[in-house]
Amino acid sequence: MPDKEFNYELQKHLEKEIPELLLPAKPTLDEIICAFLETFDVFVKPSTLAKRDPLGDAVTGGVLGAINPYAIAVDQGLKSQNRMEKNQKVTEWIQWKQWALSHPDFFDYKQNILLKFEDKAYEIRELANEPEMQERISEVKRKFIRNQKLRRRLFLVIVLVVMVLVIVVTVKDLMI
């Protein structure tokens, strides 16, 4: 396997074997906003409108209608109440998000968070370029590739044994 070729399985194996090279996920704007709001003791989370399931609503309505016509009204009332609560959460999130985005300190806070992320990424790149770490990475890659080859060979041996067994049983049946 060429060194420059990206291999997802190898990447995950390296992250597991050498966790100090694992880069945390870059924070999203919503995550940064939540952290910023928490500095003001505001604990809200992003909320989205729930997707409506018309087929599920129709099936539920049909089943409930067959059992008790009043149950449909109760079911619709509960769904309406849930939608109102979700809409209220969405509205609250939008208001706090707008407040945070328009706050004079938010831009500096966001830049600070992103700079910390970039600093961490730089530290990890520098660590990965150190000779000792390069040797450790190479050793983990060699072991991974060796294990992959062994797995492939084992798979081929199993397939070959199964094929031989099928042929032997087929020939044996033909002879009888």
C-alpha cells in the first residue's frame, strides 16, 4: 500500500493505537455560541423543528378512529402541544443565537476558540513530524498491513477449504 494513499481503516487504527495524534473535531458555530452563552449562565441548546410524518399521522389517526373517534382529537391535541413546545424551543434558541452573534465580545470569543483549535492541530502536526513519532507511526502501519495480509490469506484459505469440501461432497454424490 503506498504511503500517500488514504486508508480509512488504517487512519482509525492509528488513532486507536496512538491517541495523542487524534485531533478533536473542529467546533461548530452552534457549539461556540453555546459555550459563549454559558459564560453568561444561559444554558440553551440548538433546536430544530421536528419533521412531520404524514403517513404515520394517517395510520395513527385511522387506528385511533377505529377504536374511538374521540381518541383522534386527543392525539391531535397532544401533537399540537408537542409542536408548540418545539416551536417555542426553536424561537428561544434563535433569539439567544441572535443575541450572542450581535454581542460585542462574541467575535473575539469565537476567534479565541478557533485559534485554540488551530494551535492544537499545529501541536499534533509537529508531534507527528518528530522522528520518534514517525518511527512509532511506521511500526503501527507495518503491523496493520501485516495483519491485513494475514486476514486476507486466512479468508482465502477458508474459501479454498469450503470449495474443496463442496467439490468432494458433489463428487461423492455423483459416485453414488
